[in-house]
Amino acid sequence: SPSIIETDAVIVGAGPVGLFQVFELGLLEIKAHIIDSLAYPGGQCIELYPDKPIYDIPAVPMCTGKELTDNLLKQIEPFGATFHLGEEVTTVQKQGEGPDARFFVETSKGTQLLAKAVFIAGGVGSFQARTLKVDGIEAYEGEQVHYRVKDPSRFAGKNLIVMGGGDSALDWALNFCAGNADGNPHKAESVILVHRRDGFRAAPASVAKMRELCDAMEMQFIVGQATGLEESGGRLTGLKITGSDGITRIVPCDEVLAFFGLSPKLGPIAEWGLALERKQIVVDTEKFETSVPGIFAVGDVNTYPGKKKLILSGFHECALAAFGAAPYVFPEKRILLQYTTTSPKLHKVLGVE
Ligand code: FAD
């Protein structure tokens, strides 16, 4: 059996809030392991809006999701947290009670840890793109049917169907379209946008641009839903699109890009015996502790009266949760608040002496 890693704290989720939890624990000299099912840190900031600007981080007038993540990683560097990426936490189990209580944590890859405190920063849960509901489509997923764009160049010169009515669908449809004249190296041969209704949840400017391109016959927009597929010789050759008029048309294509959003899948977190309210973990607002003493929940995953799902709220929660957990990690120690500006001890842990 694999050896069990003993540590002070385990953080479930390496989104912005999980990353800042490392920092707040580090100041109190609490060592952490941090685990994320994604292959990279950053959570929603990286997965959903790496290049979009964020304007409401205190004292940072503007930064992108990627910049925020990079800066958090830099800020937590002194604390040397161990990252386990590409592993989903499947089990969190309390063993024993009182000062000797430990939490057994296990991941989908078989990593096992024993911690004195657990911090759940799981956000909206493990990311799962909503998929196209068409019989037989699975065979083409990752081949000709895509729910995210990893490598835009593979779509150059292809006939594309882009599905969805949100920003991702519109942004990519415009990006791959002929009208994107600023030297776009990934121009597709043709772009057909398909959405179930003639109304969008995307930026009005993008919608206007899309309509302009349709008028110029550089893009096509079809109201309808995919109800079947066309194949030939093991290749997907088109989709059957049923319009609001009830008529089904065959729309040929080389590749399908479907952006139906992410379904919030709390996943295994729901099975750890914690009190939940509408798929969120109930916490107090003193320590952000869950119904199980020693397990804390911070960021988008928690709920309490007045909760706002904002990064800055998550950061505040991390500070209080760290203080809340300190007695579990250091039962003998009195924990005092110190300032990073003036405390020689904090300078030492930050490595800025
Ligand atoms: P997340 O960022 O969701 O990260 C959670 C991580 O936990 C994920 O990486 C997930 O893979 C991982 N995870 C979940 N379950 C497990 C498991 N069992 N095992 C391992 N890993 C697991 N907020 C602002 O304050 N300002 C903004 O301007 C802003 N703009 C936004 C724009 C968009 C388009 C979106 C979608 C959100 C925006 N937000 C904004 C909200 C902000 O992104 C979230 O509040 C923030 O990401 C929450 O951080 P988190 O760390 O709690 O969770």
C-alpha cells in the first residue's frame, strides 16, 4: 500500500481561494498540501476567464484571471506547499476525536494523506462541461466534437459548427470567422453558429458583430437544436439540426464546437458528511468551519447569511479559517495576530529578513 503523507493541513481545490489559503496558513506556520482535479492551479480564473480583466481585487485596479493566479503563486512561494494536480479528492474521513483527531484524505490517483485540518476550497466543484445530447456523439468527443478549445490552430481552414448562446460560443465563432480580419491565423473555412433561440447571453457588442457578419454572409446563424448526426466511414460529416419550425435540416461540418457552460458538479464533496444547503457547504462566519470540527470551507463552495461569491470574500474567509484551524494544529500554542510589515517572525517565515 502507498505510504501515507502526514501534514498539518490539506486544501481541496487550487482556485484563487485555495491558493490564498496556503498563504494565510503559511503565516501561522501551518504546512499545507493542496490538491486539484485540474492539471493546473487557478480554478475558474484559469479555466473560464484567463484573459478577462478583473477590477475588484483590493489595491489591484486591473488584472486578468491568469495574472491573478500567477501573482498568487508567487505570493505563496515562500511556504513551499506541495501541489497534487490532476487528482480529484474522493475521500475525506475523520479519524478519532479531540486533539488526536486526524483527517484521512484520498485522491483519485491513490494519494493518501493524514491531516490535522482540512480546507475545502472546491468552488463550483470539479469542472464538467455540459455535453451535446445526441445519440452516438460520444464516439466523436475529443476528435471532431469539442467542449473547449485547447489548440485553435486545428480549426483553421475547417467547416465549423459552433453551438451555444453565451460569451464562449460568440467569442469563438467570431474568432474563427472570416470577418476577423486582423491577421487571424486560425481562420476557419466556414462558421455556422447554432443556438436554440434567437437571443443571447453574450456581450451585446459580440452579438452585434455576429449579426453584421451574418448580413455580410461571412457567417451563418441557425436557430435550432442538434437532434442527430451524419457520419460516413467513421467520420462525423454533419449534424441534424431541428429548427423552431420543427423542420430538421442536415448541416455539414468538419468539426463541432459546443459551449453549453459548465454544470456545477460538487462531486465527491457532497459525500463527506458535511451539512449542505443547496449544494453548498454551511459554515459559521467566525472561523468558516463546517458542521465537522476541523474541516473548514472557503470561497465559492461555502454558504452563510449574506454570502457573496467574490474572490475578495474568499480571501477574507481564508484568514479567519487559518486562525480557526490553528488550535487543531498547535493545541499548545497561543496564536497572536501579527503584521507582515513589522513582525520579525513573519519576515522569517516569508523569507524577507
Ligand atoms: P474555484 O475558482 O471554482 O476553484 C475551485 C477549484 O477546486 C477548481 O479548480 C476545481 O477543479 C477544484 N475542485 C473541486 N472539487 C474538487 C475535488 N473533489 N478534488 C480536487 N479538486 C477539486 N469574482 C470576482 O471577485 N471578481 C470578478 O471580476 C469575477 N469575474 C468572474 C468572471 C467569470 C466569467 C466567472 C465565471 C467568475 C468570476 N468571478 C469573479 C468569480 C470568481 O471566479 C470566483 O468567486 C472564484 O473563482 C472562486 O474561487 P474558489 O477558489 O473558491 O473556487
